[in-house]
Amino acid sequence: MHVRSFVPPRCPRTSCRNHLQPRVEFFARHGSYRVLCRNHAIPRYRCKDCHKRFSYQTFRQDYRDQRPDLNPILFERSTGGQSLRRICKELRLDIHAGQKKARKLSRHAGHLHGNLLRSLPAGRTFLMDELETHEGQSIRTVTVPILIEKQSGLVVATDVGAIRRMARKGSRRRRLQEHDEAMHGKRIDESRHCVHGVLRTLSQLLRGQRASLRTDEKQLYASLCRKLFGPEFVHERTSSRTERDTFNPLFHINHTLARFRDLSARLHRRSWCASKKREFLRLHLQMVTVYRNYVCRRTNTEAGHRTPAWHLGLLPRALDYREVCSWRQDWGAVSPHPLSLNGLETVAA
């Protein structure tokens, strides 16, 4: 689609009546402008009701970006196991600019996943487990609960929370932990809060439909399932000591956790690529989730490029990196669909 032939689908101001239900010809053309990072003029428009002025770029994910050509490359390499510092060095991008660009892409990925996954089919089996990493120093451990749908492998929800795991008394690690808590206060254990948030997301997407959940024998999972889903909900538990082969009922979630460690440099073991703050790890996992669900095929041996989203009927085909970084997604159900060529088709439609 040529930029000149673009027709604004709605007014970008959310308080305007032309945002949710735009009337015919609600806008008027209002000239154009040029920027150094693009070789074509960007058309401007003006809403006839609220008089807000906007442009073609207002509807794009790379709105106000000085290097929009780097967004797909940064997304691809960030979900390919490379550290952000190495990516910025190879792209000749300042590390602070790279951090801002990566966080903007991560927030966009979170909105995209929330818009495309609006409900889940009934009768499915879901798997959940947690992996551990750290923030800043290895003594500050964090937990990462991940929930997937078994058959398609689609990642439903992830979260990140601090945990307080003290080492043996008298050990050097214990002394470091006590010194850290003396400096910053006692570390709060957020494991229950994170797992509750992930299971609550599952409950909202199921909308009261029947499903089953498989986890290990951690008592926290059983109590939260009874609280959120009721006593009739099917919750199957498998011992964590069971051999982790392909016959293990938790094989798919164990494999997903291993893939997350491979796709994200922040989760690599014995590495200095770990996030300094868990908020940034939470953002980065949104990018990895979009790659796993909508870009990467389910298995390497499967015929055709069929993603987990394709198996659940969320998308007719896989997205490429440019489509992931195309239209902005922070308008909820009225956001342009990533496969839309002109931006007129919404996610809800």
C-alpha cells in the first residue's frame, strides 16, 4: 500500500466519537511533512469533530522513531538469544537508544498478544510451571511462571516476581543475602501473586468453559486452582522427580521453559546478560511470547510454517517481523490487524 492512498480508519483520540464509531469522511487532508529517516512525504489529516491533527505515522508502531528500519531487526535478534548490548554494537546503535526501542517493542508485543488472544476454546489441557533466574546479582532470585496450551504449544501468559530463597546459615551466599537485605530491606516473596495472576488470566480467557490443568505437586497450585476455578475443575499433578522424557505429562511445559532460556539471553544460566530489574525481564518476555506464538512454527519437524496461533485458529498464517512491528496495538479491539494492508481491518473484526 502506498502511503498517499492511506485512508484513516478512525480518529486516534480515544475521547472522540469518531474513534470507536467513525462516520464517513470524518477527516480532512491537512498537508504533509518530511523526515530524514523516510524517502517519502507523510500525509497529515485533521478530524472534523475534535479538530485533532494526525498523520499516517500516528497509526504505526514506529511512530516518532528515528530509526524505524531497525525495529524488525531488533525484534528478530532479541528473540534469537542475543544480548541487547551485542545487538546495539552490531547495529551501531547507542545502548540507551536500544533499551528505549526494545522496551517500546516489548510493550507493543504485549498489546498485540492481548488483542489476538481474546478467548480460549473449551476442553483443552493447559500446563504450567516456573523457571528461576535472578535480577542484578545471583542472590536476588526471581520466578517466571509460564502457562501454555498443550496441543498447540501456545504461550497463554507469563509473569515475573521476586522470591526470597535464603542460603544455608553461615555460608558466604547467606552473608551476602543478609547484607543485601540490610541495605535494601527484606525481600518480598511474590511467587503466589505471580502464579495467581497467570491463572486468573486463564480463567478470564476460558469464560467459564471446562478445561484441565497439569502442574507439578507444588501445594500453591492446588490451593489457587480451588480458589479461582472451583472444586469441579480438573487439576492433575505430576511429581517433579518423574523422569523428564517425552513420556512425562509435563514434557511440553518443560520443553517450553528450555526454549525460553534459549530464545532470551536474559534467561541464560551463568551469564551476565540477566536483567538488572525484573520489570525489564517482564517486558522482554512479552516479545518472546509473540515470537513463540505468532512468528515461530510449533515444531521444527512439522510440515509447513504452522505456528501455535495457526493451530488455535487465531491467525491464518505466520507473521513476519515487519508485520509484527507494523500497526500500533494500544487501542484494544479497534486496533488495526497486523495482517491488514491498509489498516482498515480491526482485530475484533
